[in-house]
Amino acid sequence: MTRRASPGAPSRVPADVDGAPEREPYAPYGLTADSTALGFETRVSITRVGPVSARLHRTPSPDGDGDGDGTEHRVVTLLLHGAAGSWTTWTPLLAELDRRDAAISDVVALDLPGWGDSTAFHPDAGIDDVAGATVDLMRSLGYSSWHVVGHSLGAFIALHLAATEPEATASASLVSPATFTVAEVARRPLRAAGRSPAFAGLLTVMRAFAPFGRAASRVLSSLRRARLLGPVVAPLFAHPRLVPDSVVAALADEVRPAAFVRAARIAAAYDLEDSWSRIRCPVRSVRGAADVFAGEHDDRMLARVVRDVTVTVIPSAGHFAHIEAPQAVATALLPAFSPRS
């Protein structure tokens, strides 16, 4: 993976022979929206729910041809962000892979319908529509097989893709996944609020902001500039005072309350056990020990429902493990990025 610049990148972290840092700093990379600096190009595909935007990084083929020919024979890495973000949420993890000079496959980081540069999806659209739009995008780019990596809501969709596209999905990797607890709270917000007070509270806030559309993001950005947003997002991180400003700014700028509420409604109506019990590919799950949306209950349920699952818990991370501990996440998920996987 080649970058033409390193915006906001920290000094190199001492690494052992395996590429893992000797002592992992917390949240060492900021977020960047400069896709060209990471060697990505922007693509837009017309899907069943409307235009979907993505950032694409193509790895030159073994014969040195980098024009993208033969993509149908490659297994691409597909990155799905969470309900309060866009493709930029993955830039710390991509920066860590770049620091290691890791050999990676082609990478597609998309903006899910309703977030980032992708258009909003219809209020009546379901998870099949969102996942189907993702498949439409991938096939329009020439890919027929992928390792899917999802954060939070993106992990929920990644598992649905693994269940409904078994031939195309080589593996599913979950980062700070929103699964059983989140679905239960979305289904019964009052009765189940005690399972995850943080998610119940966030859902209440998103429902209050949802009628205001994109104006809600401007209000949240104003709160950030007034230094009033920090306490709101603090529960999402293990060490909120150490989180880069660019991460908090992205949370304010990229959150879409109406899309968040629709996603919660989809999760509430979804039969997790029936769908995910059909998954046949390997599943890797990585979460922080301080994740307020997921815990041991979710780990146990996932292991009970999915036949081949590996769970890694990172001590010093919350709900954004790929930002808080990109080194540990990169180590756990490297097979999902390897062109040899």
C-alpha cells in the first residue's frame, strides 16, 4: 500500500519482527478525508437504493499491471463503517497497515446509503436493500468475492452479507460489533435500557435530532466547537481525553441521526439467530474491553450462533477499537487484508 502523503501521521512506533508495536500508543492516528493521500480513488455506483460512493485502492497485479484488469479473480477487502461515521473511520487502520508496509489486497471503503457522500435510502428500506446496494457496488467495480470488515453497524451488515452471500463472502471481520445487545435495546428501549444505557441514551438523542436532517450535524458541530460534545461521546472511548480532535470532529460532522434511527429500526426487526446461523465463512471479532455497546454476552451469543468465530478483546479500547488500538486490530485482522487469503 502506497501513500503519497501522511496527513496527521505520528512518528513511527518501534515494532518487533512481526510488525506489532513493542508498546502500543492509544489512538495514535487522526482521521483524514484526503483519499488521494492514501492512494485511493473515488467511485460512485448507481445501486438499487441510489448512488453509493466508495473509495477504491487497487493493488497492482503480480505482472505489474495496475489498471484493475482481472478484478473478478481477486478477493477484495470491503470496509463498512458504523452508524456515526463514513469511510474515513478506517483511515487510522489503513495508516497502521501502511506503517507496516503490509502487502494488502484491493480495498473498497464505501459510504453506506444514508451516510457520507452516499444518498439517503428510503425510510421503508430494509437490511436486504442496504446489503444489496453494497453487492451492486462491488459487482459494478468488477469484484465477485470479498473479505468484509465492519465496524459497529457495519459489522451487523457484514454478518448479514456473510449469511446471504455465502459464495462471495470469504470471511467476515467485526470491529467493535453492534449485535445482540444493541438489537435488544433497539427492540425494547425502555425495558432493555439497562443492558446498554449508553446505546439507549444515544438512540434517544438521535431520535430527537432525526427530524432536523442534515441541520443536526451543524448543531453537533457547533457543540463540538463550544467543547460541549466531548462529554456526549466520552462513553464511546476508553480514554476520551486522548482521542484526536479529528475523530471527535468526524463524529459531529458525519453522524446522520435519521439514518441512525432507521438502522436501529432495522436491527430491532432482525432475527439475528436465524440469519447468522447460516454463516459458513470464518468470523473474526475484535472489541475493546471498555466497549459500552458490546460485551461478554454478545461474545457468547455470537459463538453460540456462528459455527466458526474467533473473539479478541483489546484491554485499552472502547467502541472504536480500530481508532483506539489500530495496531492490535491490524494484527488480529491482517488475514482479511492479505492478497494471499
